[in-house]
Amino acid sequence: MLRAGVTPVQLAQAAGVDVKTVTRWMNGRMPHPSNRLAIARRLNETEGSLWPAARPDQAPGSAATGEVMGAYGHRVDIPSELWEALLLRAHRHIDIVGYSFLFIWEQHVDMCKVIAAKCADGAHVRVALADPECAHVRERDDLEQLGGTLPGRIHNALNHLKELREVPGVQVSLHQVHLYSAVYRFDEQMIVTPYLYRARGYQHPALHLRRLSPHGIFSRYADQFEQIWGTAKRLPSATTG
């Protein structure tokens, strides 16, 4: 409004509303679609630039902040209820990539049964852990000051996954990639934990994302998963070795 030299009264006239309504818009309330178009024309702006959440299908940046549903200072701050809800609501895709993410199996004792039931209904699950023997695991162990325990944590996670490796629709792989974040995707929502130098897994910050656009943050991390998955070595079923 300042750039266009438009007053609240003039904007109200352009949109066909009273000034009190304009004041509510200025305080954060989103106008109705017809009003948004009238305002955008009067201010010589685009609807997506004024209300990114209303038009996530436009420029890549317009969907970015709208896709962030929550942000946490530490992964451990994520409520267990959120993890539970994401798991139970997923019906098509569950994709996970990280180093060991042992916590997710320890926090949800019935996770294997839940995932097996979802796969029976047509869901696809892909889990990529780090190869416990690769150099990047040793490096991550040093960075997080884990005292050589990370390979053991990965083996422990693989032990939790034995049951799932027999389930049609589940694929478990080992990657040898130097990761900069862990990704936990559940259909069109995901948790991402960017890694910090010398911070341990539970200390890393976390973002709760939802897909709104093919140009947003969600798609960038989804693509990152696909790239890593393409390099990972699939493990055989638990019974075949």
C-alpha cells in the first residue's frame, strides 16, 4: 500500500468493502478470493506475492513459508502425538533416510505391525539407513562425539527392521552418503532434521513440512530422498540373508 500510495479508504473502495474490513486484512486476516484479486489489481501486485499461502502453485518462493507447519529447536521437542499422527494418517508413501534413527522404532513399539498393515492396503515403504561399515558413519560418529557407538546403533535399528524386511511393499537399503539432514516422509507431510556440527541426533532442529507446491521446500527434500535412494544398496529379505 505504501509503494502504491494507496490509503485504507481507497483500498476499501477498490474492493467494495468498508474500512474496518481493510483494517482486519492489514492485521493478518486473508480476504476472500474475489477481494484478493481486486486488491492485487489496485496495488499492482500479484495475489501470490501478497498472500503466498493462497497461491502455492505460483513462484517457488511463494510456497516456501506456507509449507512449514511447525519448527522445533530440537528433534526431541517434537510431540510423540505428531509422530503417531503422521504414521497413522499415511496411506501411500512412507520414506525415511538417515543414519540410524533408532529412536523411531523405540518410541513406537507397534510400528512394524502398523506399517505391515498399511502395506497390505497398498502403501509403499522405503527405509534407507547408513552402511555401518562406511567412512561417513565413522565421520558422523566423530562429529556427534558418540564414541564409536553409531555402527552399533545402526545394527540395532536393522534388527528392529528384520520383521519388516519380510513384508511385501517394504524396501530397506543401506546408503553410503554423507548426509546433511534426515528425512521422514509420510504421504504429503514430512519431518526434516537438518544436521548441526557436533550436535547429536536429538539435538538437531526439526521442521514439519506439508506439500503445497512442486516448487516448495517439501519437494526439495523429497527429491533429495530420491537421489540418495538411487545410490543405496537394497538389502535382501531377512530370511535370505
